[in-house]
Amino acid sequence: MAVLSKCSWPDGVSVKPDGVNELDPCPYEETEVWRNVTVHVLRCPICGAQEIVWERQPDTEEGE
């Protein structure tokens, strides 16, 4: 899917759930999960923007 333009809030709108950091307006969907850390590859179905997030597991080891 080609990225046409990144999703954005309407002019003058800024969403900051914690009062400091702006929320990304893309409604990401998970497209992949990898194990031993868990890596989530997220894609916005509207603009195609991607995000990658990860989380530790009990058996996560630090690489060199």
C-alpha cells in the first residue's frame, strides 16, 4: 500500500492524553508479531504509515 499522506488531526486539534505528548492520529492495525521479544509491526489502514513497538518477555536476553 502506497503512503499518500500521513494521517493528521483537523487544523487546530491536538490530542495529548498525558498532557505532554501528542497522540498519533493513525488507527494502527497489527500486521506482524515476533517472539522472544515481542515485536508488533503496526500499519495505519488509512495512510499506510507504519510503527514498530516491542515488549520484553521473561526469557528476553540483551544482544551484543
